[in-house]
Amino acid sequence: MKQPLRIAHLSDTHLGYRAYYKTDPESGRNQRAVDIELAYEHAVSDILTREVDLVIHSGDVFHHARPAYSAMRAFVRQSRRFEAAKLPVLVIGGNHDTPRLRTSGSVFSVLELALPDIRFVAGYEQEDVLFKEFNLEITAVPHGRLADKMEPLVIPTEGMYTVLVTHGLVPGLQVKGHHREPGEEEITDALLDAEFDYIALGHYHEPSHPRRNAWYSGSTERMGWGDEPVEPGYNLVELSAPGAEPTVTHIPLTTRRMETLSKVDGQGRDAREIADRVLKKLAEMESPEALVRVQIVDTPRPIRREAESILRREAGDLVWWLHTYSPADILAPFSERQGETAPTDIRSLFEEFIIERAYEPEFATTFGERGRRALDQAMREGDTAGSTEDTAA
């Protein structure tokens, strides 16, 4: 075996994640779902150029415990490239991968058949996995094991390379834009204090180094707006000898740009002026593939709605997606629903409705256009009624 031992550590690929109603022009599928799949494909392609000995995925392969066929297909198709390269791979289950009921089964039982050369540890028990050819022992503690009332017991074996893989939140970690999720588990000090050569962490999307020998590789793509500061990618880990300090390099991946613009003050301005200010900012970005949001402040609701309507018509050539919000949007700007953009008004709820129904692209486009026109009309009438009532009061 060559020295040092080289490991690619990736995590939180969240295949099957979807957001917004825009479709990929080639496949007709949700564009963000395609973006997520492309990020995993790019990660696999890059790893295959790095001459690594082993690949570790530290959980949340999928965004849902019951992933769509397209998400499973994307994972199998790309992971078979590792198999073709004779590259050992170990995958653990994350909180998104793990069914709430232990008796309901797991998608990984199917993937074990489709990918027989990949080792999956995705249930409710930890496992010690030996790779004798590398003198390596990996202790795999999936999310389901962290949820057990009894703390995991781990004992690294002396004289071997030792790696711990788990999926949860390090206590006391100062997280950027991260909100606690249902089922999220903390990683106990008993795990983090153990003398492993490297601890491969999953769950937190920002690549970080929270403990002496523990690293989050981060996610391979951004999800909700809480991930805006994230640099998607994976970790390249080099272990020179058992017990030696690892060398860890974060390898960035190119993904869709996500950016929050500076606030636009609408005080004393009409809708056209507000929209023009936003359009100018978008033009200066020179990034038509970006996902962008902007806050409009000090603006009466009817004027803000009119400005948003103008922006929906005119921003399409300047940016891939524009999300506008105001201080009155209680859920904006940072709260996400399980990593997806949280609906902040009835329009967003309608867009989520279209996505969840997974209509055919042609029908979804027609239905969406008619629905948005009806919503705009109803909200204009509501705004007028509300203004009249306020005046009368």
C-alpha cells in the first residue's frame, strides 16, 4: 500500500431535494433536483482524479427517507463509477435517510443489491468495518444509533489506522444559518473524545473543524438560504501513519451561485422605481444562473406587491430565480423547512403545491401561469379592501 492513506470524505448530498417550480430545459424535471444530482456527479468525477484509496459518505445521501426513483437512479449511476474503479466505499445513514419507524425498512436494503461492492451502515446499530489491505478500521455510527438511549461505545484499535464516521451535531458548535431539525441528534463527547485518527462528520453543511481530530466535509450543494455562506465540496484526507495527525484539504465544487442583495428602501418610491433599483443590482451581478433574494423595506404592501409583479416579468433574463421579501414576512429571511425555501406568503405556498404534485412540465407551466394570475388578482382586491378598512377605522 502506498503512503499516505488517502480518503475522500463527502457528505450531505441530499439527492431528491427540490425547490422552486422552474424546470430543467433538457429533462423537464425540477431544476434544483437536477442541480443536486450534478453536484454529486461532479464530486465523483473529481474524486476519481485524486488517486484516493477509499471513499466515505457520512450520511444524508438522500433528502427523504423514501427517495424518488430519479434520486435513487442518480446515486446508483454515479456510485457505480466507484465500483468500476475498484474503489472501496463506505456509506452511513443520516437523519434524512433514516425512517422514523424502525420496522418500516430502508432504501439502503435495496441499494445493497444494486451496489454490491459498496458497504452501507444505515440502520440502528454501529459496525466496525475492516479494510485489511489498508490496515484500516472504520467505526460506523449511523444516525439511527445516535438516537438510541444507550450511548455508543467506541474503542479504536491500536496499531491500525482508525476512522470514526457518524452523522449529527457537535455540541456547542457555532452554526451559521442552521436550524434544529426534527430527529436531529447531538454527538456525545464519548465519541468525539475517542482517539481516532480522523472523525468524519455529517449533518452540518458548512465545512468545519469543530474538534481536534473531527471534521465536517460540508454538503456538495447548497439547499435553503441558511446554506448561502457554505462552500460546497468534500474533504481530501491524508493519514501518514496510525496515530499521526491527519492532513485535511477541503476540495470545493462549482455549484449554482446563491446571493442576498443589499436591502432596497422603498420609502417614497413607486413600484416602478423600486423594481428598477432591484433590476440594476441584478444587472451589475452579471450572473444569470444565480439564485438571488432581496429584501424590500419601508414599502406599503400594495406597492411592494406591484414591484414584485414587475420583477417577475422582467428579471428572468438577469437571474435564474429572484426571491423578494420584507420584514413583515415572519418566516423570512433565514428559516427553511428541512433545508428547502420556506413559503413566506400565499404565492410561495402555491409554488410549493405545484412542486409537490410533480405535474408534467407543460401542464405545470400552464397551471402555474393561470394560478399566479388568479392569486395576483385576489391579492390586489384584498389589498384594496384592507386599505379601505384601515382608513375607516
